[in-house]
Amino acid sequence: MVERVHSLRETTGESDALKAILEGTASETGEPFFRALVRNLAEVLGVAGAWVTEFSNTRRSRLRALAFWLDGQYVDGYEYDVAGTPCERVIHESCLIHIPENVIELFPGDPDLAKLKAVSYMGVPLEDLDGTVLGNLAVLDTGPLLGEPRCLTLFRIFAARAAAEHRRLRAEAEVRERESRLSQLVESALDGIIELDAGLRIVRMNPAALQVFRCEPGRVTGTHFRQFLAPQG
């Protein structure tokens, strides 16, 4: 039997690979972006699986897959502890790790590698702007995977893109959380608070303001504030 060895050169040229992945992810954001990324990355590199992860909400030693493409289909709900896995080195050393073959023998404590019949692995951390590791991007294959410079460069490019999307989503979540906390403070305030737009139309009144102006909730939004002003004498 002829042993299968993958390299970027055997699948497609670097410019074609970049174009294929860019076209497959350009119109996506959030979860659809991550799903498109791992699928296109696996197909372009010709590997069995690709996944992008983030730390779980409860444990920094546990990674949760934002998207996982394996053997032609998505794997949902995939989580794992990094201890004893190739991803542990990626996370703790914050560097690209490439294992061209014998990954099961090198990491016997990782039960998933044997289940997936993995032979090779490559992973790179997703980093925040301050260098904090957010998660990782990784691929594995059932045959040896050569580490050509072009392949490694391609891998790093899309890890950087994945990290940027991860940061964007986290920033959006932080904004939503701040807005939620502010809304709770406004709603519970004893003083009347009115939010107006640039045209002095009412965007929101808190319960205290509704009581002062004797308005019904939901019926005052969009009305002009001047109707609540006393006429000039």
C-alpha cells in the first residue's frame, strides 16, 4: 500500500489556496465564518480534520470548538481538556506546533487521536492583541503532513484572521454586557431618566420618568419631547 503524504504543493498552489479560503469565508462572520474557515482549510490542505477553538467559560484548561470539520462533515459540541494533547503545547508555549507523523505515539495520553486515527497534527494559537491566548486553530490528518514554508505561512495567515474574528465577537459581547448593565441601572433608578435622539424625540423613559409624566410604557417612544414642556408665558 502506498503511504499518503500531504503537502500544500500536492493539493494546490499557495495563491490558489489563499483565494479558495478567502472566497469561502469573505461573506461570513461569527459562527458561519468559523465553520467556513475550517471546512475550506481542511479541503485546501487536503487533511482529514480542522478545528478552531476558544477557552471554555469555566476552565482555562478546556477548549471548546467554535467549529470542527472532520471527514467531510461538521462535528458539533466538541470540547476537550488540553492536558496531554498536542494542543497543550500550542496553548502553553504560544507557538506553532507541527508534528508531521507519529502523533499518537508522541501523545499517548490523548484518547481522541487514536479514535480519529490521526498520524499528523499542526496547531497555532489564537492570540489577543496583548499576546493572551484565546484558543487555537489546528488540523490533523490520517497520513503524514509535510511542513512546507508556504503551508505554514498560509496556516498562520488564517489563524490571524480567526483570532481577529474572535476578538471582534468578544468585543461585541462586552458591549452588549455593558449596555445590559446600564439598562438595568437606568430602569431601577429613582430619578426620572429620559433618552432623546438628535431630533429630541423620545427613545426611552425609565419607570420613574413614566410615573412623573404619567405615560404608559411603550406608547411614548418616538414622540417629541416638546409636548411635555410647559408653554412659555
